[in-house]
Amino acid sequence: MGIERDYTILNSSEVKFEEKKSIFICNISRVKDENDALRFIDNIKSKYKDATHNVYAYTTNNGISMRYSDDGEPQGTAGPPVLEVLKREGLNDVVCVVTRYFG
């Protein structure tokens, strides 16, 4: 039987990078629960309301609550990969929003 990991992050962080003339901004934060995650997502969407997309994923409550959104990207191409990274790394009580300005 394997060891199950359950990690979270200590501090919120924002990282920007450019890929093929599109600008991506990743915001990640620790959250207490699903409502906390939804508030964080709303704040990022307000901050970057002129963005092409604000894709997100989060996991809370020991992985019982997991959600994602492609936010207009082709179905299954944005939100699920973000959620898979959170799951693969054993992260819990974390929300990640990837903002895209299409270039």
C-alpha cells in the first residue's frame, strides 16, 4: 500500500509568463473551504476582468470537494489539467487560477 500525500501551500503566489504571444498569470492560494476558494476565484476574475480566460481548479476537504472550470477554453483542455497537477502533487486546501490574455 502506497503512502498518500496531503500537502498545502504556505503563502499565496502569483507568477506571470509569456508563451506564443499569450500572457499567462497563475495565482495560487491556500483556502479553508470551498466558499473560500470561490471568493478567491471571484477576486481574481475581478482583478483580471479583461482577460480572455480565467481557468481554475481547487481541492478542499481532503479531496472530497474538487472543482474546475475551462472558462470558455475548449472543453477539458484547461481546468482538468490544472486539477490534475494539484492532485498529482497531493495538494489539498488549494485553489489555482490561470488567467490568459490571448496574444
